Amino acid sequence: MIWRVPRVETPPALDARWRKTPWRRLPPLLLRRHMGPRPAHFPRVAAKLAYDRRALYVIFRVRDRYVRATARRRQDSVCQDSCVEFFFVPGRDLENGYFNLEVNAGGVLLFHFQRQPRHNPVPIGPPLLRRVAVAHSLPRRVEPEIRRAVTWTVEYRLPWAGLEAYRPVALPAPGTVWRANFYKCADATSHPHWLTWACVNRPQPDFHVPEDFGELRFA
């Protein structure tokens, strides 16, 4: 899987609105694959990305049901909630580790660095963590679960500065390639599911498979 990430002159306003400049003119990346048995509830998940010299900008839109958001603080286990996730290697090399950035429907963030999959994850420290700005369309806490059809969005700004404290970083410019995958999960909801962008070759749900990451090509 390959996705082209465009450069923007003006960064998007951070307000979780899907239909605004520059998002409205960019095509969506779609999460059409699943891990494990096909889920009874299969949300429609789309994401868009853009970058400039300071940051990467990401927005997710989820057409969903059975939505839950109970995590209270940054670095809580947001994968138990209705959650969208971005795993990335800031370059082509897999041996120097990868990042996983996860945001639940209420905008609560988990951000870790992994030298090896599922082995001694390193929580991203305050100097970088507090600079990752997040906007979200639903309330911060969603409990009880929303069982009706609902569309929710999360949007965030990931600055380049600070990533290099964890591993070498290929700063985006035209021609730069990163490895990445995008996920949607809802582990502790009434209708759990594990959706992916790039296919993950594992019989059971497991997002920590960097060898199956697709490519982000910066334009």
C-alpha cells in the first residue's frame, strides 16, 4: 500500500471539521481490511494527511455505531475505546523502531515509541507530548456507549521537532518515504473490531507488525 502525502502552504485549522480547506480537496485513505473474523459492525473509516515544514496534519472521519470513550488522561489505554491509530516509521528503516499514536473518539491520546514490537514500549515524554494538539467532535467522555449511528472525527498536529530524541528521522520533503499503517479498533465496546489500511499478515489481531506497514510518499 502506498499513499501520497501533499505539502500545504497553510496548515489546516485544528477544529475536527472534515469539510474544510485543505481537507475538502484531498482524497481519503480508506480502512477496508480487517483482522480476525469479519466483524458484525464494520465502521467506515477514512483519513487524510498533509504536511509542511513544521508538522504532519492528520484527520480521521469514522461513520460508526457502538461508540465508547472512557480513557481520562493522556497515555491511558485508549485502544479499549472507539479508537483510531497511526503507526509510523519516520523513514524506510524498520530496525530503529517505530511510533504508535492512538486517539479515542473523545480526543484522548496515547503516544509511544517501540524499539521492538510489544517489548518495553517507551511513553513519549512531556516535551513532545504536550505539543501534539488534538481536536475532536464528540465529548471527551462517551459513556454509556452510543449505539445509534454516529459520525465522529479526530484531528491532530504532530510536530517534527522532538521525534529525533527517540530515533533517526527522515524529515519530510518531496521524495521522502516513511513506513506506516492506520487502524481502527474498539476492544472493550459491545462490538469490537480491528480494521487496517495496509494488510497485516497475522491470524489474530495485532497492530504491532511493522514489516507489513505500507508507504507514505511525501510530495
